Amino acid sequence: MNLFLTALIFAPLLGILVLLFIPKTDGYAIKLTGFLATLPSLILALIAFWQYKAGADLSQFAVKYEWFSFGNQGLMTRVYGEPVYQPISYELGIDGFSMVMILLTAVLSTLAAIASIHVKKEWKGYFILFLLLQIGMLGVFAAENLLLFFFFFELTLIPMFFLIGKWGYFEKENAAYRFLIYNGIGSAILLIVFIVLFAKTGTMNIAEITSMFQGTSDAMLLGEITDDLRLGLLIALLVAFGVKLPIVPLHTWMLKVHVQAPPSIVMLHAGVLLKIGAYGLIRFGVGIFPEQFEELAFILAILGVVNLLYGAFLALIQTDFKMVLAYSSISHMGIVLIGLASLNEAGIQGAIFQVVSHGFIAALLFFLIGVMYERVGTTDIGKLGGLAKVMPLAAGFFLVGAMASLGLPGMSGFVSEFLAFMGLFREMPIVAAVGTLGIILTAAYLLRAVLGMTFGEKSSRYDEKILDIRGVEFIPVFAMLFFIVLIGVYPSILAQPLQDTINAIILGIGG
């Protein structure tokens, strides 16, 4: 059995085992172990990526063996009229898209572990939950059947709830329960969809279900699936993953999490967990229900524009920089919806680019605001004037992060926004034209917030001993800026691995 993906996903378990034997008072050993435990997954993800870039077939990493079975002999598919029983298998695999998402997750997990140096209490419990969260995130992108996907999807909820509720800020319990309730409802809807898919196909394998629904498989469905049922299942998926993305008006829980969770956890939440929503829409929505997705394309484009403008308008009037970034995430997820709604190669490529690009940019900005909060104890824009005079490096990095987020050419944000809007302009030019107002507003709210902090009258909260970014804090900053610039100046580093996935999507929708 190929253990590569299993090792990649579950390597953090070794760190958890080591942490169990470290005294809870030894903060240095716990933090070092927590950081080192993220490295094996990162190294394996880089190996897979570079092997693929060198021409290796990703199928070599796939693993499948019978896991368990349930039900009775009446639960079966039929191939050429012959009944074939389908047990539930342990299946892992990657394609270009999931490989990119795994690499994003592994990189941000390591950087967030470094950012966790600012955690002040109960380090042992924190890093055990942190590493469990990493396992869940990695597993979501490598799962090849519905049961495993749902298992890893749910695994991310438990540690996130405690990480927010225990190590967050003043309203942390409220934020944690909102997170759990909204995402729990989304999970329940997702489970219903998966049960229906299993009942109608007799298999949990995502590729087999996709081929059955697209009519490219010799296997027969176990029951009739009407167009109305297909549309209903797609709408249910839009709601389930729309909570995660989030799509307005399913977004209110996310604002609390972005503001109240510790910055290292918000790096993962904004950088990876929100992207599970986009990944699910692409893998299950467009993949399994391409015709129905095409029927809803206009509505999805409108929802994307609403996300884009709603988030941008409200970010423009915020006085807290965390709230600016929270509404900015909502706005930028609208670009993902816009790209998917175009249902053409440029738009879909732009949507996936936006998923990766925003992951790095949002993580960078939340890390920087976390450093700022550690120094001065506030994220209120009005109380942070004159930052450039006392923390010139931090001020410069804030400005660079803002430029990346508003889509400055040469950075990843420009590539993703350009492709997404180019795709939508080809199909719905009027909707796309309205959506471009969001790009203008993005520049307005980001420059307003960043310039308000970095320049102007020096805040009385600063003292002569305040420290600029230093030591290991440079590692996450430079690493994320490296990927932001790399994707901006050399987009083929992403475009090449994603091409097979995009081709499969275009073929599925009849392109």
C-alpha cells in the first residue's frame, strides 16, 4: 500500500504524541515541538509538487483498500446488468487542484505555528488542537470518497471551536458558538446530500459518482434522479459550502471569528478553511452537477457581485482593522463566485487563483495585525496613527499586503482578479461591469485603513520602547510575500498544475 498521502495527512499525530509527554509548563519545548510537527507534511507536499512539475503521474500517490461495509446485498450498483457490491474504501488521491490546496495548507500551517509564539497560555492544549486542525484540513483535500471527505470536514470543526473559545479575545465564546452552529448546520445539509448521492449510486467514490451523473460511466444508477432532484441537491450544496465560503447572507458568523480568534488561527481560517467552501463548490457542485450549475450561473454571478460590493462598502466604514479584513474576505470571496459563474476557462482559472492568492494575502495581513496587537493592545485604526515613525518595517509590510490585496500588477491578486473578471465579461458583461466597482472600493478601503495607521499624527499609545517586527516574525512575512510575488510574476507555477482540473470541468459543462 502506498503510504505517501497517509503519512502526509497524519504526520502531525507524531507531534501530538510527543506533546503528551512534555510538561505543560515547558513552553519553549511545546512551541518548538508544535512547529516541528508541521514540517513533515510540508516537506512531503513539496516533494509531491516538484515530482509533478518534473512530469510524474499523480496517480502514483493514490491509495485504496477496502475499509468496511454496511447495508445488505440489495445495496449495489449494476454493471452491464450484473450486480456488483460496493464496500466502503479508504481512498486518498490528489489531482492538480487538490495538490495545490494541500501545499497551501501545509505552508500556512507551518507559518501559523511560528505565529503561535504570541499565544500566552496553555500551550500544550493549544498545539494539540492546532495539529488536529492541520490533519483535518489536509485530509479534506486528499479524500477521494464522500465518507472520508465528511470525516475530515467535521474534524476541522472540533479543534476550531476550542481554539476560538479558549484562546480568543473578549467575545471568544460567542464567536466559537456562532462558528459551531452555522458550520454545524452546513455540515448537516452536506451529510444529507452525501446520503442521497450514496443511495442513488451505491458508491462513495467521488470520481465514480461524478462519471455516473455526467453519463460517462458504464455503471447504472440505483434509482431515478430527476432534473428537479439534481437541482435541489446542487442548491443544498451551495448552502452547505456557502456557509463555509461564506456567501452573503450566510456570513455573519465569520465576522466574529475573524475578530475574536487568535491571529495564528485566523491565518488558517481565512487562508484555508474558507477555501474549503470554494473547493467543495468546484469539486462537487461544478463536477457532479455541471448542467444544473450552468442553470444557476446567472444567480451565482449576482451573488458574487453582492459579496464583492457588500463586503467592500462595509469595509470602507469600519474603524477596526480586523473588521476591515473580515469584510475584505467576504468581498474577495465574491471574486471566486464570479469566476465560477462564468463557466469558461479564464473565469474558472481566476476563481482557483483567487482561492490560493487570497489564502496567502489574508494570512499575511492577519499575521501583521496580530503582531501590531501584541505591541500596542488595539487594532482601532484611529488609535494607530503614525505607525511608520515607530514601526517602519511593519508599516511597510502593511502597505505591501494592501497593494497585493487590491490587485497591484506583479502580485497574485492582480492575476486572479483579471482572469475572473475577463471570464465573466465574456458571458455577462453588464454584471461584470457592476462588479468592477468592488475593485475600486477595495483600493479605497485598504488605502484608507493602512494609510490611516501608518501616517498622520503619532498615537499616544506608542512609547519609546515599542519594538518593530523582529526575529522569527520575519519568517512568515517573507515566506508569504515570496509566494504572493511568485504567483504574480510567474502565474504558470499555478496554471500548469491546474490545467487538467480546469479541462475536466470545461469538458463536463460541454465546453
